[in-house]
Amino acid sequence: MSTAVKRGHSDNLTDVAPAAKKAREPETAEQRVLEIIKNSGNKGVSDEDLTRACPVLTIEERVDVVNKLITSNAITLHKVKDTLRYKYKGPTTSTPGDANTEELVVFNLIRDSGRKGIWIRDVRIKSNLGLPRLKKILKSLETKKAIKAVKSVAASRKIVYMLFDLEPDSSITGGAWYSNQEFESEFIEILTKHSYKFLEAKKSKALKNTTIRSPLVKYNTSYATADRVLEFISKTGISKVRLTVEDIISILDLLVYDGLAAKRVNSEGKIEYRSTKTLLNRIAVSFLPCGSCPVIKRCSDANQLNCLNCKHMKIWTTI
Amino acid sequence: MSSDYCRICTSILRDYFGQDVSEIAKPLQWGQKSLMTLSTMLDGKYPRHLIQETLIVLLQFNFVSAICNVHSVQIEYKLNMENILMILRYPKYLSIIKRKFGNQYKELVEALLCLGRASLSKIVSECIKLQNKTDDLYNNYWEKAIELIKNEYFKRTPTYVVWTEVKQNKMFAPPTKNQKDAVVRTFDDTIVGEVMSTILSQCADSNAPVSNPISLQLIRSNLSVGHNYLLEYITMIEEDPTKFLSKSYGTMCNITVNFKQIINCLNDSIMDQVVSYKFGESSARLFRATRSNKLLELERLQQTALIPDRETKTLTSELFMNNYLQVQELRKPNTRLGRNDGKSFYLYHLNERQLHQELTEEILKMIGNCMMWKFKTCEDNKRLLKNKARFDGMVQGLQDKQEADKDFFEEAMDNLFSPSERILLDSINRLLRKCQLNIMRLDVCLFLFHNYKRYNETIK
């Protein structure tokens, strides 16, 4: 494993060197170093690598450049196996220009959390700031439109913070089935109905098709993949949200769980759906009031509660 | 045996053999007993000779079997409750025989069912007597009866008089119909149903989970409809997720019917319908989702069924309280500090065996309730019904002699019964028919449950 990593690393270096040479005469040393660190990607660059890549720079110059870059938040220092490595930190343009150090710390924590966001408690623990101070900082960052607060679906009171221009992760928003942190069962119902309609139409179209005589072909064409259903759904324009194939698959699975559709894996390995009916017409239990009786377990001839005293049975038997 | 089971047996015996027989057979429900014990138990209520007679009648129908105990000199009598329950299935047997063979066969079976067991000549003569046919048909009926024996619908019993026979429990005829219907419903194509029923008719009646292999040639030659696409139809049934058939690929194309699979599918369907009838559509969805995923956590269940969080909780707890869902707790092992984090996983799953047992009990109770009402209605209107029966007998007698016309009977009816009585009679009749119909419907469920249990136990 370690050899693989090393080899990968050296490959990277050979990549870095020509890249650095090719770059059209970087104006300052600062830009050049940044370029090298940027090209190293996630692995980072150690001090030795930097010396090898830019032999022109003296130690003092290098220290100066690196310090400048660190203070300007363009790169960070990481300790990997007892050696210090510089890593590129990504675009720094979103940093609020007039932020003070405390704000910057909080901002960085929030930025690192990415699309998942970070909870205020975690910010407090990691930044070691008092709650009133932290609240003030968050508020100021919010007014600067650097960050935003997003309500999480998992718990209604939990608020997470993330960068202003980021789209919240589906684990926070709950995916397509949530809007404003509320579960949209009506939307799901409509989608299920339309998907079922589509499957039904496909089946009846396949069965009525007189040009095809082979029953097997008819049967196979009555199946539909999730892609086709998605196409149909997006054409109808029911959904304002952009639905993915996975969303449609979960909707079609609902039909399977409702006993309205069957699914199978076709010869190409794709999952297909087809509308079906239940195997039995109407179950015998539903003809009697006892079928839905909540106390049937206690119903007995020796008991006060028996079928002859039962109000529902009396109604049922009067014709 | 559960109390519901006993209750139904008592009701059946009371309906078909009268109050005395059911009372005498009651002590036998709780274990086999000798005649001596039985008569002491019923001492004062019934004379010894009546008890003896009852036992003979029940022996005749195989509802009681005599057991010679090694340790005691006496012969003990055992009540065969399963056979008694089969009475509910008799109408179905008759209709199947009629459909498969024809009316005359049905009449023969009917005669045998009335007799319990008898020699073949007795069955035939009884049948002719029951149907008011002339004696020239004797040979005709005799041949038909022989055919029924060949098809294993009648079987010989070794005990008692010369040649006695009793009808064999033919388990496989009723599902034939159900399966065909189910297939038609799945594919929306009647020809598929024909193909399936042809295949089923070629199956040997056995209790194996998979039928004997049937060659394609045989099916083709027996098929009544056009067989241009026979192979395609079979592939269709085979490839459907229900998997009713399987095909072997070799030099000979053989087809087998997966009886176990069919029964399981039908049972699942019953279960789903019960749940959706009792608890509503959303619960049925949760139930199915749990079944197809085996073990599910609540959160995951909510995500699969896409039902709001709170509603899922209510519905699952409702299902759990009624034993339709089970919960298994997976506890995290205690940490080194000896403290539990308090986090454990709760996994939902089904216990189908238990569920089946419970539903069987419920259905038995329902059948019992229906029979109870039947009995009560008859009991309450005993006098009226008796009069009606006497009147009907009279009408029948007159009609046979062709002495009176329809108007005469209507007039007689008007004179004998008041209008309110006639309305009452009508409603009693309707009620009795309704009860009987529902008993038969429930019996189909019992039949499927019974088969399910058998198939799933033999596999172990």
C-alpha cells in the first residue's frame, strides 16, 4: 500500500514539474508556488518538493512566500507522517473581505462542513468561542450573505449553517419529497397515481396492439423501465422539482408495495415494472363484520361478548 | 385442538346429525375415550344404546375411529375433527366433480357423501333412488362409479362389511380453479388461463411442492384452444415474477408446476388483503414493504414506504400490537465503562407462521359465528320452518303425481301462511343462504392456509 502511495506521489511530482515550467512565466514567486501547490491536488506539497520544483528561490524567499499564502488563506499546513505539507485550500474569493480573525475561524469551519452544514454546537466546540459571541459572529456573517442557516429534516429545531451559495445536501432537505422541511405526501400520491396510469396505459396499449401477434412480445412490451416513467412524468410537468431516476424508482417500488405493480429484472439487467392486479378477487373475511372486529380474540360463546349479542352481527343478519 | 375448532365441530355435527349426536361427541373432543367412560360421563343424559348408535353412525362416516389400545382391553374411540371439518368442503367437491366429469358422476359422489361408506352396489342403487331414476341405468352408473375409483376419487376401506368405500380427500382439485383464475388475472388473457388449466389437468395429484414433469407434447395434444404460441405462453408464465411454472431446458422440454409457489403467492395475497381491509392501504404498504425487505428499521421503513414519519410510527405500532409485525431488538454491546449508550436497533419483521396460525383461529371463529347464527335462526323459527317443510313435502308429493298446477300451490300457500310469515320465511332463507355462502368462502381460506402450512413444514 505504502509503495503505491509513494509511486503515486512521485508520478504526481513529474506532472507538477513540467506544468510549472509550461506555465507562461508566472509574474511573481507567490503565484508560481501557489500554482505548484494547486497542481499537487489533495496530496499537498512538502517543503523539499517545493525546493526541488523551484530551485531559484532562496530559503528566506520561500518562507516569505509561504507565510504570505497562509495568511491570505490560500493554502493550509497539514502534518502528514511527521512532515509538513502545504495544501491548496480552494477558491478564497467567498471569504468576506472585512472579516476579523474570529469570524474567519467560524467561516472556515462552516466552509469545511460543505453541503452537509454544521450544527451551532459543533462550531462552538471546535472554535472554542462563547455562545453569545458566536451568535453575534454568525449573525454578522449572515448579514454579509457569506453563510446561511438551513433547517434540517431530521429534527425540526436543528439548524445547520453552510456557505451562502451552496445547495443543501439531500440528507438535510430530505430529497425531492420534502419542501420547506415538510413531507409532501400529496405530491407523492399524485406521482404514484400518474406512474400507475402510465403503466396501465402501456399495458393496455401492448395488449390491444393487433399488429403484434406473439403473446410473449406483447407481454414483454407491457413492462416499462423507470427511465420511461421519468420521461412521462417530466413531460406532464407535474413536478416543479427536478426528479431523478432514483426518485422514480422509489415511487414505482411504492406501487409494488401497494400490490399494483410487479417488477422484474430483464435480460439487460434493468429493472422493469408492469401493472398487475391482485391474485384474489375479494377476500372472504371482508364479507363478515368479524373480519374487521378489533375484539375478535375475546369473542366466545362463554363470554358476554359473543356473536349473538354482537351489534354488528345483528345488523348483518337482518335482511 | 383449539376451542374454536371444537366449537365448529359441535356446530357441524349439530347441523347435520342433530343435537344428540353433537352432545355425545363433545366429550370425545378432549381425547379418546372408551364406551364405558363415555357412558359414565353422559350418565343420566343419554341411554347407553343411543351412545352406541351414535358411535356407529360416526364410525360410518369416519368421523370417529376405533383404536385398540395395547394397555387396556377396551376399545377407545377417537374423534377425527379434521374429517368433520371437511363437511364444509363437500359442496365444493360436488361442483368440481360436476365440472370435471359430469352430472352423473356428481350424483354418485353425492350418494356416497350421504352414506358415509357403503359397498359399490349400495352406492349405485342409492344414487338411483335419490335421483328417482329407473333401474335400467344401473349398469351405466356402475361403470361411472368404477371410473371414479380408477381416478382415485373413491377408495376402498378395509374395515367392516364386504367392500366399503369412502371418498378420498382430494386436495388438489380446488386450487385448480383458484390458480387458473389467478393466472387469468395476472396476464389479462384468457388463453393463458386455458393453457394453465390444461397443464394442471395433467398433473398427478400429489402433495409434493413441485409437480411431476409434463412434456410439451402432452400439453399440446390436450389443449382445447389454438396452440400456435404455446411455448411463448409457457415462457410468459415462467418469466412472470409469480413463477407458477418452471421449464427444463434439455432434449425434452418438460414443464413442472410449482405448487408451493402458487400456494405461497395466494397466501401472501390473502394476508395483504386482510391487512389492507383491517388497517387500511398505508398499513398494507408497510406490511408488504416489511415482507419484501425481511428486516427493516423504522427509519428505513419510512423511507421505503414514503409515509410521513409520525404516521409510520402510528401504523407500525398498530400492526405490532395486533401481532402483524414483530420487532427484534439488536442491542449494542456494553462499553468498557459498563455503560450502555442506550442506542439499540429495532428491526421490524414478520412471523408468517404465527400470523397464519392466528388468522386460522380467527377464520374458524368466523365460521363458528356464522353457524351459530344459522342455528339460532332455525331454532327461533322452528315451528314456522317445520310447517314450511311439511308444506313443501306435500307440494313435492302432489307434483310427482302431477295432480295440481302452479296456481293451486300459490293459493294453498296464501291460505296456510300469513303475508308476514311469508316475508319472514323469505328473509330466513336469504339469511341461511348468506351464512352458508360465507362459510364456504371462509373455508377456501382455511384450505389455502392448511396447504401453506403443509408445504412449509415438509421442506424443513
